[in-house]
Amino acid sequence: MALLNLKEILAVAAQHRFAVGAFNAIDSNFIDAVFDAAIEQQSPVIINVAEVHLPYIDIYATSDYIKKKAELSGIPVCLNLDHGLTFKTIETAVACGFSSIMFDGSHLPYEDNIIQTRKVVELCRQHNISVEAELGAVGGDEGGALESTADTALYTDVEQAVEFVKETRIDALAVAIGNTHGKYKGIPKLDITRLQQINQAINIPLVLHGGSGLSVADFHQTIEHGICKINFFTGMSQVALSSIEADITNANLAQKYNYYLIMMENMQKAIKQTVAEQMAIFHSVEKAKLYG
Ligand SMILES: [Zn+2]
């Protein structure tokens, strides 16, 4: 299947009240694991490539690899630049055939966030690429501190969200409602009332970053109130590390000549299982058939 842009993949999710998981690609093990899970679960999927991970990733080769896997998979796939921070990287992602760009201007003053986001939208529209932007600030950051908490002063403001969407004409909005990147310090408490208000006030799909560490009830409540895309990465890297740790201390495995291959295979299986579990929680299992 050809790549879908974010607007296309989320429209079906919004209509049928489920969320599409956006899982980060950092190497072929992660990519293969996500595709295996998506195909097995017949779930639409968003593959995230984060700008902060680009020092470890060849964006040109990786995007070709993902596009080929998408074509062979037969499932709906969207390729998203996660937390695009610079215009230069966004232009590279456009050239690489990404079907969605998340521009993160949340660290900018509000007016600058509007101006920069609008510039990204202008470029992307010419290529049928969707744009996700962020208003308010989700705690922590991709590739940042392991543990973080959300700052209530930085939660997305409802009135501002209405104006921001109108001014920028983005396709999806990432909200800050108590969610945070990395591992949660303590038990996360989401401001569902605020999410409900944002969802009632604007008519585009909403995005939840910092999916790792939230409870099943949290996910279901957010999906009920307009969240159509959920970013998930920390949980994948945690199970990958646990799998490596278990294998590296396994004396029996150390005797085998293909020790490394077995370790990789086990790691992929662990990631795949976690991704499949999230897809079930997000209610995206068996939803591939809803895309024509
Ligand atoms: Zn994020």
C-alpha cells in the first residue's frame, strides 16, 4: 500500500473511535518488529522518525526501508517526522517522501510558533503531506531525561488552541494535558476535562505524546475524547533493554556461535509483543480493513 498522510490515516480512526499508534523507528530491529506486529494485528500504523534520533539514523536509507516495508505490508502506514525542530530537517524529510511532518514549535513564543508552523504547512501542502503541531509543552523530550513530570502551567490552553488551529490550518494537534515523554515520575494524572474542552472546541484529530507509562484506563479515556494518534517509544526501548539483559546473562546462550542473532531475534519479539499489546489497547486491531 502507498503511504497515507496523517490526515487520511487519522480520519478513519476519528470516525471509528480508535487511535493509531505512532512507534519510533531507530533501527531495522525496531522497524521490523513494528511492521510484524501491525501485519499480524491488521492494524494501521504510524512510523515515527524523530529529529533528535537522526545522529543515530541515516534518514535517506531508513525512509526507503520503511517505504518498501509499507508497500509490501498491505496495511495502512503513515511515515511521520517526529518532533521536527528545524526547517532544514523538515525539507529533508519532504525530499525523503515522508507523508507527515510534526513540527514542534512548542518551545517558541506563541506568535513565533504560529509563524513557523504556518511556514511548514505551506511547504507540506504542496506535497500532500500532513502537518501535526504542538501547543503547550509536553514534559520531558524525546531522547532527553529518563524521568519527567508535566508542568501544569504548560498545559494546552483551550482558547489558544482554537486560534492556533485557525491561524495555522494544521491537520492534527499534539496536546499537553499532563502527559510527558520518557518514564513518568510518580503516577501520571491526565487533565481529561481539559482534553474534553479542546476536543469540543476544535475539529481536528488530537495527538497524545508520552504514551509509555499511562494506564489502559487513561488511554481509553483519551481516545474517547478525541485522541487519534498516540506516540509510544520508551516502552519499546525498555523491553528491548530487558530482553538484551536477560540474554547477556544467559550462560547457555553464550555457548552458541549465533548468540548475537538469537539476542536480536529475542529483542525483536519483545518489541513486537509490546507494540501488539498497545495496538489492542488503542483499539486499532483489525482496523486495516476500514481503509479502502
Ligand atoms: Zn513527543
